[in-house]
Amino acid sequence: MRTALILLFLLALAALPGALLPQRTLNANKVADYIAQHGWWGRLLDQLQLYNVYASVWFGAIYILLMISLVGCLLPRTMEYARALRAKPVLTPRNLSRMPHHAESTVDGTPDEAIARATKALGGWRKVVREEDGGARTISAERGYLRETGNLVFHFAMLGLIIALAVGKLYGYEGQVIVKADGRQEFCNSGVLGYDSFQPGLTVDGTDLTPFCVKVKSFDVNFLPTGQPDLFRANLEYQSTEDLDTGKWQDYGLEVNSPLRTNGDRVYLLGHGYAPVFTVTFPNGEKRTMDTQWRPVNQVTFLSEGATKFDPPGITNAEERRTKQIAVTGLFAPTALLHGNLLNSSFPDLRKPMVAVDVLRGDLGIDNGRGQSIFGVDESMVSGGRLKKVARENLAVGGEITLDDKTVVRFDGVQRWVYLQVSHDPGQIWVLVFAIAIILGIGGSLMIKRRRLWVRVVPAADGRTVVEVGGLARTDQAGYGEEFERLADAVSGGKN
């Protein structure tokens, strides 16, 4: 037990860097910035796996040692407890007056009647009747064995919880994806390529995910006059694994605390936002319409930023195409509030949508094979002069900008998008079961009291019977005094 407590303390200590330092699984960019800011110290922390604490070798070693220690602690305690359950209550002490609780009285009737009365009063106690020299008879009684049962249940449940969490980390996965709330975009859980971000378990390679599909038909949102959200609801259509062959879609109202559960996976609603819709009419008359999602930079007013990127149509020459790519970047306000030409938002709902945009033309860098954020442009292209700003304007819905080459950029409106998370954890149910068992076990071990009570009846010279009662609380004595007095009174027939 001492070893287990030390390891439990070390596990809590080892988890501290996970709370104090950025973690690569949560925000890899923040980790990279932290290392760049702290130089050799940041690199040393990286070598010590402090940016990936919960998957580090040393954290796993403490975790496994704690589990082994718990097993080594529980097995002998369980065997000792099993022996204690089979054993009879201990012999009645020779001198009961030395017990913390003691009562003595002389009653009418025979010793057999006193023993019968005591046996009835001690209903529910483990007890044994014994004979002593001189005609005395005794009862040894014990109660509260479930205290140790609760203790063992607590520790076995903790061990089970550790195993269930480990199973979840081995075979579970989590993925996040942004889906347009117009019913046209379909997300299927067929592989990691469908996700915007994906965190696999240690044995998951992303090729054998639970198949299902989801479409967001619409998104209902209600804000209080203060701008505080009152209701978020994504109206889904989904196909579970058995529906994929039939083509049947089922409806579901996805809310923040009401995930969709299908085939062991859970779909959560994490957030939402806006996707401004832009149409670019090129000089040759061809049009392109895009509704790329923009990310909120203010979670209260939903002022958002982003970039919507267009490739010019009809140009097969790669070099020429890279000189005419277009990006519409800037800010979007669902309820516009202008300070001169500076755009802000005063409310998170779509009351007066407006954008403040910069139109960039040139090489967006999307053909160089390197990934880039959908929410911005490659700044190296701007600083290198290959991507130039050609217009800046504030646009209401229906507003447009005509560029110097007769290209027209029009702000058509806004689409909503929702941010979904898919979680698969085969150990989740067992985590809940063991967590409940931990609460019940520790509750039992704290509330149930171990106590012992002895009764000795001795025939008196005048034909009456001397009844002597002694009591001992094996744990906390609080409350046992009243119980002892009640039992002693019942044993002696109310003549204590």
C-alpha cells in the first residue's frame, strides 16, 4: 500500500507538465512557438517528452507500476478478507468492564432466556454462542464487515478504471471536422482523410473506422438579447453502418449535451461559425462561387477572419495561372458595427452581415505541395511580391468590387457551418461502471463502522441472571455509544 501511495503521488506529479506546458496532441503550433521562444531549454523539454506527457515513456512506466502495485496490494488483502469472513467472532474477553463501552445489570429469568433475548436483539450481526466454566454463557457478535468490502471494491474499481482508460487509449480515436449546415455536404467516417484533424489510439491506423455518414440539414441558434447563446441545435441526417446498404437516412437533433450515438461512436457538436459566400466573375465571363468557412476571432460577437481562394478558369499554363489566382481575405461581422471604415461586430447573430475584405491577386502558393491554412494566405508570397493587394472594400450582402482587369468580386451572403467531433472509446462504458463502483466503494468504506459486542450471562445466587455487555468500535467510535446503549438495554430487557 505504501508503494501504491508513492506511485499515485508520482503519477499526479508527472501529470503537472501536461497542465503547465503546451501539448503537441492539442496544439502543435503552440508547442513549436514555445520551443522557438525558449531556445535550448525548450528543446531539452522536447527531448524529455514534456510536450507529450501522457504518451511519454516515463508516464507510462509510472502508470504500469501503479497498476502492478495495486494488484500486489489487493491480492493479499482479498485473501486475508476471505479468511476473516470464514472465521468466527473472537472470544469474549475475560474482563468486559475494561471495554470502552460497558453495561451490567441483574435481570429476572434464566440464562437461556437472557441468551434468547440477546440473540434476538443482535439480529443481523455475525454471532456465536459459547459456554464458559461455572455455567456462564457468552455471545460474541461483530458487524461492519462491509466496510472492508467497500475498501476492496474501491481499489479494484480503481484498477479497473486504469485498465478501461488504457483500452480507450489503445483502441479509441477522436476526429474533428467542419461541415456546412446546408444539407449538401456529406461527411462519412471512412478514413482519416475526411477529417480536419485526427487523434488515433496507439493501435489505430485509420483504415478500419466504424462506417457511418452524416449530413447537417440546418443549424438552429438562438441568442439572448445580451448575445449569450441560448440554444444550439444541428438538424442531422445520418446513416449508421446497417443503413449504408439500404440508403436510408435517419433524423437527429444534435445539441451540445446530446451527442449522436451510432455503432459505438459518438458525434458531438463542438461549435459553429459562418462561411461568407463570394462569387468571382472573371474577365472572360466565367464565374466561380466559394463559401469557405471563416473562423471566429471573438467568441462573443462572432467577428470572424478568413480567406476564400479562387483559381482562374480556362488557363492551362501553370505559370500564367499563378499570376491570376485570387484570394478574398479579411473580416466578417454577422451584425456590422462601423467605426469610420473599421468593421466590428456588435451581436453574434445574422442581423446585418458585412465583410471588410482585401482582394489579393497573384501566386497563392497552393501549387507548391506544401500545406497551408484555409484561414489565411501564405505571407511569404506577399512579402516576396508574388501576391499583391489589388483592392480593399467594406461590402454588405450584394455588394461587389470591380478590379482593374474587369474581374468582379461579389459578396452573395452567408452560410453556417458546424464543428463536429467523432469519438470512439470502447472502454467508455466500463469507465462509467468503475467510476460508479469507486464512489460506492469509498462511500461504504467511510460510512460503515466496524464494531464488536459481547454478552456474558451468569446465573446469580438468588436465582436471577447477571447480564454483562461490552462493546468496542474497530474504527471511528462516533455514533456507536447510542447504538451500544440501545443494544444493551434490549439485551437486559430494559433494566440496564
